[in-house]
Amino acid sequence: MEQKKQYILKAVLGVFCMFLIATLLVWSLWNWLIPEIFGLKRLNFAEAGGLLFLSKLLLGGFNKEHYWESKFVNQQKDSYHLTSEQKSALKDRIKNRWCSVEREEKKQDIQV
């Protein structure tokens, strides 16, 4: 039980430190770029933390699972493995689609 409490304490402390580092980065970049480019006011450290939290809340969410991974990679894993019949059908479709254009151009060049 004591190890679990230490693990939770370390995890909370780690998240807090990462938030402080990210806030420092946002604060530095904002005060370096935004006032000169857009003429907006400089932020203090607390405002930068609030801006970071708000942007994460609105744009990224706080779920553990990554959106793109769940949306595309996990759902598409089985579609990467084609049977030999599917591969040959795909090759034929590509060949008919792209190679027929070359044949028509060659015929037109010969006739002219």
C-alpha cells in the first residue's frame, strides 16, 4: 500500500513538473513572439498557465488514448494484410487504370 501511495505521489509530482515546464515554454514563446508580431500584451506566468490549460482543454482533451491512433491505426491494422487474390486484384486495377492511358497515347502518336 505504501508503494502505491509513493507511485501516486511521484505521478502527481511529475505531472505538475511537466505542467510547469510547459507553462514556462508557452510563457517564454508568447512574450518573445506575440507582442512583436501582433502587438498584444505580454503575459505573466499564471496567465500562460491558464492559456496552456485552456488550450489543452479545448483542443486536446485529457484522455489517455490518442485520437488519431484510435481513429485510424487501430481500426486499419487488419486492412494492411492482403491475401494473394486481393493483391493481384489490386495490381490489375492499378494496371488498368494507369497503363491504359499510355497505350492510348501511343496509339494516337502512331496515327498522327
